[in-house]
Amino acid sequence: MSILHVRNVPEPLYREIKKLAEAEKRSFGSEVLHLLGHAVQEEQAVYGRKNILKDIERRRKKIKLKPGTPDSTTLLREDRDR
């Protein structure tokens, strides 16, 4: 397993992590690993959503509609009005 040393941690942040560790009955190191794991998962989720949006945008640009084709909003309204 790898070792990670972190220096110059602001004192308020250190105290908050320590409080969380005590509340969850974890060691300080375990709490830091827990928080890092959650932060990485969240960043991966954000990155994934960004990639999905980019893919949607790329696909939208590829589709060429014939002139006069109604947009989806118009079609939905027509369908709801039936």
C-alpha cells in the first residue's frame, strides 16, 4: 500500500477532520482515506457527466434536419394537446 504525507494542512481543516473521525469512531488516517475516497468518486461522477454532455452535444451537431422539420418542443405540445 502506498504512503501519502500531507504538509501544511490548515488548522481549522485538521480540527474538522478530527471531529468527523471521532464522530464516526475512526482513526484520523482512516477518516482521511474515507474522505479522499468520497471526493475522488464525486470528481469521477462530475467528469462522467461532463463527458456525457459533450457526447450529446457532439451528436446534436451531427444530425442534419430537413428544412421545416418541427422541433421536439412543438411535437411534444401537439402530443399533449391530443
